[in-house]
Amino acid sequence: MKYFWKGFHITKSAAPVRFKKHVIVLYWSPDASNSTPILRGVKNLSIRHPSVSVKIVDLSRTPLEAKAHNILTAPTVVLLRDGREVDRISDGEGMTFLESMFRKAQT
């Protein structure tokens, strides 16, 4: 049996496939009055779009994580693609922008 594999060589037949990984990060604070509806909206949309990865960051517990994306207000939703920021929704925008962000993350 050890001579059987002698004629085979390990080679790559195709180029590696790069997957585009999208992540939606919600920076929120329980102290902000309008953070709760955005939090509920992100949770509901993450159920409707299970292929999108969602990370929720509580700024009252981990305030240093906001420095990575220069977050100044809560709530802020950031769409990342392969670790780089693609889109951002800050305090004033509504749920329609949030839904479009989830649709954009699926493509």
C-alpha cells in the first residue's frame, strides 16, 4: 500500500476562493433614550436575516471598543466587510436605513 501513493503529487488545481464576510456592529448605551428601539430593530432584523453576523457592543461596559471605529454617539451601527468599514448609521437615521444595511450585508 505504501507504493500506491508514490505516483500522486499534491497540487493546487484552482485559485483559493475569497469569501466576503460582512459583520454589523451596533454600538449602543442603555443611558441613551433612543438606543432601545434601535437595539430591538437590530435583533429583529438579525432573526429575519440569519446569514448576517451581528455584534452588539454595550458602551457602558466596554467604552474602549468605540475607539476602533471612532464612535462619538450612541447608538451607531457600522457595517464591516472583511474588517473595514463600508457603511455607518448614526443616531438620527431610521429603521429603513437599517433594513437597507442588512440587505447590503447579504450581497
